[in-house]
Amino acid sequence: MPDVYAMINEVDEATLDQVAQAMEISAADPQHLDMLRDYLSDLGLDKGAEAPTGGEARARVLEIGCGTGAISRVLAGLPGVREVVGADPSAALLDRARSLSSTRSNLSFLQADGRDLPLPEADFDVVVLHRVLSHVPGPQTLLAQAHRVLRPGGRLAVFDGDYSTITLATGPTDPLQTCVDAFIPAYITDPWLVRRLPALLDGAGFTHGRLRSHGFAQIEDPGYMLTIADRGAEALVAAGRIGQALADALKAEARRRVSDHTFFGHIAYASLTARRATG
Ligand SMILES: C[S@@+](CC[C@H](N)C(=O)[O-])C[C@H]1O[C@@H](n2cnc3c(N)ncnc32)[C@H](O)[C@@H]1O
């Protein structure tokens, strides 16, 4: 089954609701916010700045693949950010993004595929790709567009999951891991992308820094990891591998572990920041 996010304009309303909820749940998690702030601090966006000439030094930021806008909203509130544009191919997700950000005057949204941006060259100081590139067939094309819309010297920040390592297992042959095994191909185009990220950025003409690893473990209150168990169980039903009764039992097992304090879920994320050359 192809990645739901890569065919976002073809999915049914129920699937769209589910992915929209998963985005908001995961972006609201304090661990997730810490990872976001951590790599954004590499760009200095957590600090306000006055240009030496007295002009505007705060950044104009583009988030490609903004979905419901959860990350764009955080970006728009940072002291070093003047304005944020969130771009996504899904008009339905952008409707949600607009209503969730209606009080922010420095945030706007644009319906666009990141591989074909209707934006002028050198228009942004910063481009952010948060959990997007691993969903996009042809990530090189999207990176070429990010490079084009960045001003010379502008910064790119990429954050994605090393999704081949997602785990819900607490031991060998753990049945909950079958949910992960089904989730990965149904929701991620390239679960190994993070491992090729430095080479991909080099190929797109960026100069990159050090790849940073961010561990995300959910044990108590595992809102996001439960969405993976649920979506994986449903993917097994959709693929005809199991019946609904077993899917419901897998979901119930995940919740039993939460109430018994034996639940464990982990995703290894990674971030990499890079610069467009000034010459
Ligand atoms: C996992 S969601 C991440 C959303 C948001 N960045 C966040 O972290 O909350 C992936 C997003 O990538 C978007 N997407 C998929 N293909 C895309 C493409 N070719 N160009 C831009 N965005 C794309 C999807 O519509 C979806 O909103």
C-alpha cells in the first residue's frame, strides 16, 4: 500500500481526519516540541535580532509540507521569525491549518506541491522540512525547489524519522510490532531516507552541518505511539492480513500495556541544518 501522505489528495475523509489528528497529537507532545526547539536553535530562530543597519533581521520562513500547521504555528511565535508561509498539497489540511492559526497575523498558507513551488527565487531566509521528505517520492526535486526559493546564505532545516527503527516491541516476537511493520509501508515512502540525508543535501548544492539524533520514547501517556498501533492494525485489515476482531485486540493490547505501565514505543528522529552558498 502506498504512503497515505504521498497521496494525500486521494484519501477519504476518515483517513484525512486520522492523519490530521495524529499531526496535532504528535506536535503537541512536549518531547516533540523539545526536539523542534533543539534543532531550530541551530538556526538562531529562538533569538530576536536587530540588523546592524536598523532594518529587519528577523527571518522569513517557508515550511514545506506543513499539514495542519502545527509546526508553522510554533515557528511563527519564535522571536527570530518575522513571517511564516506554510505550503502543503492538501487543501483540506490547509483549511484546518487556517482555522487553527486564525489569531496569528504573521502566518499564511499556500496550496502547493513542494516539488513545484509557485514562489519566486531567493524569497526566503529559512526553509523547514519537518517530517516531510521521507513521504515524498523524488525528494531531490523538493530539495532543488528548497534551494531555489532560499536566498544565498539562507538556511535549510530538515527533521525526519529514521523510521525503519520504529518499535512498539518489549521483547522478541511481540505481536504489537506487526502493527509497526504494517504502518511503515502504509504511511512512509522511504523509511531509510535519514541515512542518506547528508548526501542528498550535498547533491542539491547545500553545505550541511552535523546530523543530530533525537530519541523519542513514549511510555506514559503515549498519544502518538498509540496512533501508530491503531493505524498499523487497520492497515493489516485493509491489506486483508487479519480480521477486524484481531485488529481490535491489538489496539486493546496496546491500551492494556498503557494502563499496566508496560507500554514502550520509540522513534529515532534526526535533524540536519544546511546553508545555501552565498556565491
Ligand atoms: C507527516 S505530515 C507532517 C506535517 C507537518 N510538517 C508536521 O510535522 O506536523 C507530512 C506532510 O507532507 C505533506 N506532503 C506530502 N507530499 C508532499 C509534497 N510533494 N510536497 C509538499 N508536502 C507534501 C502531506 O500533505 C503532509 O501534510
